[in-house]
Amino acid sequence: MLAAGTIVFAPNAMAQAQTGGLRITVNGNAGAPVAGANVKVSSPDSLISRTGVTGADGAVRLAGLDPATNYTIEISASGFNTFTAGNVAVVSGRELSVGYALGGTADAGDVVVITGSSLAAVDVTSATVSTTLTLDTVESLPTGRSFQSYLQLIPGTKPSSGGNPASRSGVNYSDVNGAIGASTDNLYYLDGVDVTDPVTGTFGSNFNSEIIQEQQVLVGAIPAEYAGGQGLVSKVVTKSGSNEWHGSVNYYFQNDGLVQNDEHSTSGGFSTYDTAVTLGGPIIKDTLWFFGSYQKKNRKDDVLDVATGNALRSVERDEDFSFGKLTWQITPDDRLTATYFGDPTTISGSNDSTIINRRDFARDQGGDNYKIDYSRTFGDLILNGYYFKHEGELSDSAVDTTIRDNVTYRSAANATLEQRQLGGRGISFTENRDREEYGLNGEYFLDTDFGSHTFKAGYVHTENTYFQTDSVPGGVTYNSLAPQYLGTSLGTYRGAGWTARSITSTDYAEFLLPALTANAAARTFLDTDASGAVSTAEADAILFNSTAGNPYGNVNVYRTVRAADAPYTVTSEGDSVYLQDAWTLNQLTVNAGVRAEQWTHYASDGSEINQFDWAVAPRVSVTYDLFGDGRTKVFGFGGRYYDPIRNDMTDFAGALTGPVANEQIYVNGQWITFRTRGPGDADISPSTKTPYTDEALIGFSTTIGQDIGFSISATNRKTRDIMEDYDLSLYADPTETAAGGADGHTFPGSPLYLGLDYFGYAANPGTNYVIGTLKGGKRDYNGLEIVVTKYKTENWFGQLSYTYNDAKGNTNSDGNADFQGDWVAIDPRAPNMYGPQAGNIEHQFKA
């Protein structure tokens, strides 16, 4: 386990900080710097070694090193014994400081390590708050065998059953269904490539944990080379081969007989096994290596009925993770790497005990990933280019294909799920979530009389493709009243006290009343005052008194008819560039950088939905080596992170072709369509801004002795320009009056009215909803984190951490079409909306 700026961890070519460096200081036994010392750094896990000569200050910087914890440093200097230090750590994206005092020839064996315990070295040139984990570390701890499980070892991460934990200001709650423990604010990198799901914002790929060489998790003061955000950034570097053959075979199993009974569990029992094999070695020694692995995971669960405790079903999950990598060191300065990994998964059903058997579904997910990258070293310049392709599938198939009917009862009737949920799930679908990406990155080291500079720059182009096709068994789904409520009026139905309602008061003005008025038969039947229009009172008088044609003999109220099935594809394209300079002068390092991102979203007909403005994110950090010995630093950071809109919103606003569904109400013997959902029912408003988080951070970190680390950091974050979808009829109808306000609508002159110009429209676009910037929406965070780490020496290690999270705000919206633009009562600007953030954990202790 580890902490802020700490290491608990080898090889790959650089594709965005995939290599690290060392700052090595050599002194004589009297403390004077040793100039002209020859220094060589090498590792059996790397195809490259680096050499250098110390300057007048006794220091040398060696960069472009593959991450590993088993580097050997060899130092030779005239008048001193040759010295060798082993088990030195290199961490990707960081430059750790190590220092040695050499004994003279008369002092044979008198060698003192000043700093440089493999894991306790401090990067006194970086303000980034991070933790680095290695397979050796995590296999020593009682944790799950996945990179998602390892995130729970990071100070301040919150519990997550799905493997996407919130960190610091990351949102940990969803308004739509009250979900806790699933953050969409994190970024997941594998060998320098972003593998975050572009639709959900959660992890987008699984892989065998045996392939992890280093997992570094960044939680604060993230430099410009990373997209960053209000959550964490997980960076995994995978293993490569070596000059020696090596491999592993393992098998793990567990079942309910090996764990304590949980009286709150809805599992009737489980069994699981996890087996994996790895193999790596040389194809051509010192030139061409390979590494491969295969992992098989299987879990079976017996799911119990949440009400009765009886067995519902048995569910089986099969996962097959494969991985292969070829590393070709063409010359000492040229490297080509090709990587493949796949994660197909089959799940026979849901282990959610609230899903009854006829509503169950099977799932196939996963896909293939391909990457090729090339890096070239020109002395102090390192260049890298890569291409990456991800093919991901998510398919849900309904177990029961009969027509769905969700039946409404009075809440006091205490109807069971079996009574309220008739027929099957009502839908089956297939989604493809694909990504193609290429990037160029460069790093240049420049030493001058006014300090040294490490310049980094890069460009990434990404294209995300979202494909969907679905089907509704029987072409229709129902929402009916139970038979005992025959004769209920719509006015009664839309009131309180029911288990569910498919028609509510907010449907009246924009959808229901115009549709009833436009239907001649309905208008004739309902327009009792002969005004020519159906009023709210007249609609309330509708009686639901027929079961004709209902698939289960229930009372007809509402149904959705699939008018057309059609697959469709939407896309988004993004360009990002970054430039940063880490300037070190004596004990001071200033890292100043800027990142710019632009995203364009395209509809299913190929037209452009929206091109967002370039979002420019400056980031600056200052770090000071307090005593000049590479052991203690104070640091500060200020910067901005952007959170671009994801492909779920491209789908929301860009499905201009695709399936069409008609929502209908039953009136006097006929079904009347009052709303159509499908192509063109939403839009991204022209004025929508990219959400962002501003961060200010200060901290202190030190090494005590050779194996104890202590760090403390304080963080302030402000999240603004939060995205939400709006119903324009509630917020931007220029013809609305105060009378309409009684039905929950704003009107010109009222406190919460926005108007069409707020969204960038001159006229209503005619869609049901629009995506916009949530007026007044904000989240504020203040945090403090203290971490004490005992690094691994003498066969043991440990960590203690305390995190204080003060999170307040008036919205939980987080890049999804939530609810705050559909109900004026919970508008962020409404009274009493600002307060403690739901899902936050104020005090966290980890050990």
C-alpha cells in the first residue's frame, strides 16, 4: 500500500509518461559532491540501460527508463571504490531522487546510502499526489484480483461494488435511481491509452491482473499531459518479456462454505474459481521479447427472493482474459511494441434479487483491443507515436419474450413484484462501443545555466463510435391498472398513493392536452364545454374502464408501441494537445503546462450535432526540495480539469434515425398517441459549455529514515458549468403565464425562468428535451489527507491514512440526462437545494 507521492511497483515504450527517470546524486564520504563519476542504470526487466556522468554538483539525470523496482545502479569514480546499489525503483512519469556517499579506497566497504530505499525515494520535482502499486504488493494483501479492486487500497477512495470508486470530489450518488458507489469521474489508462468507457464514463476494459507491472493512481495536482478530472486517474503499465524465460500458473477458488454467513445477504450460496497462466521470454535475446497470459474466471451465485428468502435462480458468469505483447528493441534507441488483449464475458442472468425471473436477462460483453507504438530516443529527446483500437460489445437478451405489463396498485395494497411485473423484460438490445485513437508525444530535456527543463508535448485524436440496435417482444409494452381499479379516473390516477404512474401532471400542457384536442374523436368525447380544446379538468375526467385487448386482462391506461425498429450509429471525435515545462533550478521546480481539448458530436445521419469550443486548461505546480537532500518537499498546485460530454449524450441528442416509440393513452375505446420518442426528440443546445473543475492544492511530503514516508495535502475544488437536460416547455416558453406556473412551469419574469436565449436559440427547436448548462449548478469540495507509509523492507510494509471530505453542492448531475431540468422544484437555484453532497463520506480511515 502507499500514499501521496509514494511507490509500492516495468517495461513498455513511452506513450504518455510510460517511462520514468532517476536523479542520482553522488557524494564523497566527507559530503562533497563527486564530479565525473560514471553512472550506469539497468534492469533485467528492461531492454535498455542508461549511462551518464555526474556534473560539478555530483548529480546526473537519467530518463527514458522503463518502470521497475529491480534496477541496479553502478557508480565508478577515480579515487573511490566502485559501488553497486540494487532494488532501485523507477516509476512512470516521475523522477525519483536517490543519493549515495562513496567510500574511498582506504575505506573499503564504507558505503552509506543517503536516500534510495527502493520505495521510499521522493520525487522532489513533482507536486502530483499519487500512489503506485505493484503486483508483488497487491498479492500480499486480501484484495480482489483485478485492477478495479486495487483502487480500494488508495487513500480516500470510497467503497464501490462495481469497481468505479469515487475519490475526493468525485460524485458518488445518482439522482435517477439513488445509486451509490459508482463514480463516472475517473479515467483509466492502459499502457498510456485511455480505456475509459466513452458511454458510461466507467472502466471500459477488463484484463488479467497478472499482467500488471505497475498501477499508478493519481488523485491530485494532475499535470497537463493527462486529461484529468474531479475523480482519480488510474495508469496501468503492463509487463513485457525478458532475457530469461519466466512464467506462472495459479488457481484460486472460494465458496460460501469458506466465508461467514451474512444475514443481510440475498445470496443463497456461491462458488468461484480464478485460474491464470503467464509466459514470457526472449525470441531474440537483447532484441525481441514476448509476454502472454490467459486468465479464466468463473462465478456461480444462487439468488434468493428478497421477500420470501426462497431460491430464485442460479446465475453463472464466465470471463476469458487474454493478453499478448511483442517488444522489439530495433536499436538501442528504437523500440516497437505490439499489444493485444481481449475480455469476452458471458453472464447467464442477473444476481439482483429485486429482478424476478421473468424479467431476467442474459448478457454478453467485452471485446478486442489492439495497440502498436513506436518510440525513438535522440539523446535528450524522446518521441513516441501510437495507434489504438478498441472493439467493445454489450448485448442483453430477455429471458422471457412475452409482452411486458407493469401493473399499478394502490401503495397500501402491498402488491408483490410478481403481481406488479407481468410478462418479460420488454426489450433486448446490442450495443457496440468502439474507439480508434492515435497520438504523438515528445519529451525533451534541456540543461542551462539557469536550471534544467523537461519539456513535454503531445497530440491525441480520438474517434468514439456508438452503435445500437434493439427489439421489443410483441412490439408493445403496457402500463396498466390492476382489475380492482376499473373505473378509475385520470385525475385520480395522476395523484399520489400509487405504486407507479406512467402519466403525470407534467405531461399535460405540452403533450397530453394538445394530443387529445387534435384527435377529433377524443375532443368530441371530452370537450364537454364545447370550447374546442380539452382542458385539464376534462382530461382528468377520463375513466379507465376497459380491459379490451389487454394481454393479461388488466385495465388499459398507457402503452408504448414500437412503431419502427432501426439500428443506428452516432460518433464523437476529439482532439487534445498539451504542452508543459518542468523547470528545476537548484531546489525549486515549477511545472507549468496547458491542455486544450475540443470535441465534435455527430448524429446518426452523419450531420454535426455540436462542436464544442476549445476548452483550455492551464495547470501550474511549484515544488521545493526543503533541505536540498531529495528527502523532503513542500508543494502547491493550481489548475483546471475538463469533463467532456460523453457518448451517452451523443446518443441522447443524435439519434436522428433509429427506433420510434409512440406513447399512448386509452380513451373511450381507442389508443391515442400523445408523445413520440425516437429520432430527433433531443438536441445539444448551442450555448452548452464543457463542465470543468478548478483545483487548488498544497502539501508536504518527507522520508523518515529509509523506509517511512509521511505526507499531508489539502485540496479545494470547485465544479461548474455542469451539464443537464432541460424540458424547454418548463423553462423557456415565452408564451407561458403565471397561471401555467401553478402546474410547475416557469414564465417570463419568474425567478427561475431561463428563456430560449439562455440555450442559444432564437426559436424552439421542436425537440422534447435539450442538453444545456445547468443554471446555478455547482459543487464545492474541501479536503485534507494524511498518509503514513512503511515501505517494504525486512519483508513487511503497511500504511495508515485519514481523509477528510467536505463536499457541498446543489446538484448530483454528472454528464448524464438527470432530473433537475425536468422538475422546477429541484432546480439548483431553488431554496434549500445547496447542502451536503449525497454519497459523500466525511471521515475516512484506512489501514
